[in-house]
Amino acid sequence: MSHENELTMVCFDVRFETFSFINIDGDMVKFIDRPFFLLSYKGKLGVTGGNAIYRPYFQLWVLEDAEKHKWSKQGFKLQWPHRLLDEESRVSVAGMIGSEDIVLSPTHARDPFFIYYYNLERKMFTRVRVQVPGVDESKLCRVYTFPNFVEEEEVKLI
């Protein structure tokens, strides 16, 4: 939600069916204008954005206190080992696994392609090769990545 250079995040609590509002920190307003991602960082709401290849330094904003609308900012510099990247790689943040590993995925790729995991504490990369059967290797395809996706046969709501 936006009003005259002020941004507000609208939250909905499914259990209690209530709305709450969190003001976006003034320094974040410029940052939020570009594509951004919500993720869980050490059990707290985190916001990051930007393209990891074009901006190897990225910011992670963490909501420290929702009632007081207090955010902290952490900066990380991705130290890409050049041997991990192929020349067509254009990756962006796709999410987070656990509380320390950022998932970086290409937006477009040819088969096979790679997904990268960057551990924020150890500052280390892991590269995982993904090959999709039946995909024409010569065609550039759009890639959608959903970290922490769990497929369940039956979903139970409380």
C-alpha cells in the first residue's frame, strides 16, 4: 500500500482473521521500488531485492519489532567464484532455505542449468545442476523457482 512516498505493508493473520499494518522504513522506500522478495531470516520477516549478478552487493532488511515498525539493515557482498557462473547466468534471489542459505536462481536458462545456494554466515556458494527431461537444450526457457515447496496429498487447516 502506498501513499505520497510512504509505504505500508499490510498483514493478514489467518488464525485470528485480523489485519495489521507495518510502516516501511524511510531508507527502504527507494529499495522497495524495484522488484523485491519477502523471506524468513532467522525467524523474522526479511526483505531483499535486486539482481544478484548485476549487483553483487545486496541489502537485507529485517523486521526487528513489528509493533514499533523497527527495521534493521544488513549488507552482504556475494563473492562469486567465476568458475561457478556460465556466461548466460542472470540470477536473482528466489528465497531462503533455513535461516542462512539464500537461493539464487536464473530467470531464464537453457537445459541444463544451475541453482546456487549462498550461505550468509560462511560466505560460501553451492551450485546444483538441474536437468529437465524432454526440454530442447537449444531453447532459452523461463525458470520459476519455489524454495521450501512441500507437496502434500491432503492439506489440513487449523
